[in-house]
Amino acid sequence: LASRDFHPEDTVVKVNGTKIGNGSMVVIAGPCAVESEEQLMEIAVNVKANGANMIRGGAFKPRTSPYSFQGLGEEGLKLLRKAKEITGLSIVTEVMDQENLDMVAEYADVLQIGARNMQNYALLKQAGMSSKPIMLKRGLSATIEEWLMSAEYILSKGNPNVILCERGIRTFEKYTRNTLDLSAVPVVKELSHLPVVIDPSHGTGKWNLVEPMAKAAVAAGADGLMVEVHNQPEEAVSDGGQSLKYDNFKSMMNTVQKIYAVR
Ligand code: PEP
Ligand code: MN
């Protein structure tokens, strides 16, 4: 079902007024984690003013250490809803487990399945029974075929609205947090009809590399970008080092729009 052989036309996923796929250029921006009302509302208003199409932010965070901040849970989802009411931006947020899927889906416009859960088949099957679009991130060491097979789990349960998100893979290179595999864009477009979004924030782990890789992603034909933006990156509870400040986000938006216009 994920294969282009069986479905030659590009899938276009519609999220309220926004279309993702068939060469669109959607920007999903926001903090790594929802931290507080002031934080989220300020960021939401700013990214909206600079042209973002959707707001991101985790209420359930998959942290390497169980002692790190795990997210605000449902309180975070309520703040995302408030940010949507204020800005009109649709919500992309992560669901980490089956128990919380229905609850997260009450608030989210797009359910994100994170890299660590890309092969959580029980969660994928449940996502396949949801009426909400799913953004499926590539696993930390997943091949493109494994990633597409995970999409297949969702599609095969009846949910046709899957967006793929490349967020970097593990390699021997330590300078960057992950190695952003931009060749995944043309490869996925050849093998599949599903839209593909690039996350240069997790893909590099460094804020100063986000704009260059966002430019390259758009030039390579990505259907969108997902980037982390924070009002005070130094104070962020997670991923501050890869989060853009407002002026960086504004600059990135200007450049990628120019590239999109000529691609
Ligand atoms: C995220 O986007 O919030 C996230 C945790 O990313 P990943 O699953 O790609 O690590
Ligand atoms: Mn993050």
C-alpha cells in the first residue's frame, strides 16, 4: 500500500486547511517540549507570524533517561489546544503508547510516532485505526525499507494519511547528533507516494546547521520541514542546542521560501 507501484499518484494529506504532499512546502515549528503556557503561546504566535503552518510540541517526551523531564502529559495537550485557538495553527504532537492514543488524538490534528517507536507494531496498528493523520518518524537505525514497512502497518489498518519524517540516522559521525539522510527524499519519492518531511533539528542536533540543511531539504524536493523553535533556547528543558531563536527561524523561512519558489 505504501508502494508507488500500487498507487502512482502522490498522496496529499489534508490537515484542516493545509495540504501536505505533491510538492507542497509545509512548515511545522515549535518547541521540543511543551513547558508552560507562557512559553508555548509566545512561540506559537511568533512562528505563526513568520509563516509556519502547524505547531509542534511534545506533551509526552521519549527521554533517554527516565529521570529527565517526561512532558506535561494532558496538561501539555490542553496548552497545545489553547495555542491552536489563539493562532489557528494545527497541532502535531507525539503519542508514545497505546494507552494514551485516544486521549492524544482528542487534541492533536496529526499524531506523531517518534523514532524510538517506529517499530512498535502494536502502536502502529492502533494508529492505523485512528481517524487522524500520522507523522511517522524514521527509526534511529532503520533502513528506508523498514521505515516504509512501518508505514505499511498503519496503511494496512485503514488509515491512508501517513506522512513520513526523516530525522537523521545513527552513523559513526559524532560531530552531529545524527546524520541527516537527505537522499531519503528522492528515494522515498521513487518508492512511495507518501509525503516526506525533513526534521533538520533532530537531524543535526545543532541550531546553526538547521538552516543550511533546511535549504538542502527543500531543494531536494521535501514536502515540508519540521523544526524546533524556542523563546529561550539556553533555558529549554530539552533540545535547546538545536532549537532556533525567532530571528534564526525568520531567516530560515525567508531562505527556504526563495528556494521553494525556484525548485
Ligand atoms: C520529537 O520530534 O519531538 C522527537 C522526540 O523526535 P525523534 O522521535 O525523531 O527523536
Ligand atoms: Mn526534540
